[in-house]
Amino acid sequence: MNEVERARAENGEILQRTLEGQISFIESARRVNGLVEAAGFDRLSEPFVTFVAIDSQTDEIPLGNVRELWHPDAVEKHGAEWDRAEAWAKQFGEKGCRDGLALAQAG
């Protein structure tokens, strides 16, 4: 398996897990953005520009291990805002996930 095939397979896995609810849409956007060019796609073309938009609109939201480093009071203060951003990312990004998954699997 070459680098392009590997990146497409990883993108496909990320997008599938996102649609199944295992990965947040914000995290997915960040991860897909990191792999899209290695997978042989233009990040500013459909559907991948969707992930660029999600990432750029939510780049201040901490995820995973980074969020765990935040003080609990700060997490509580910003939690509702972060939840709204995730809900927006899901609504905005669900079609992009499906379309990106189809491209990754067509590869």
C-alpha cells in the first residue's frame, strides 16, 4: 500500500467513525485536514473545503488531551459554547463526511 492509499484509508476510517459518532466532527475536520493532501485531494475542493471551514471556525476549541489540561471551571464555563460548536460542525459537516468517505473508498 502506497502513501496515497494509506492516507485515503485513514481518512475513510476517520470519516466512517465520525458518522458512527465515535469521533467528534471538530476532531474529524482537524484530522482529515492533516491527511487530505497526502490522500491526493485538494483541500479547497468539495467536499474537503467543508473540513477547512469547520476547522477554521472552531480552531479555538480544545479537544482530547488538551481539554483535559484545562481547569474544570474553565471547561464548565465554555462547555455549552463548545457543545454548540460541535452541533454546528455536525450539521454543516455531515454531507461532507459522507461525500469524503465515498471518495476515500473509491480510491
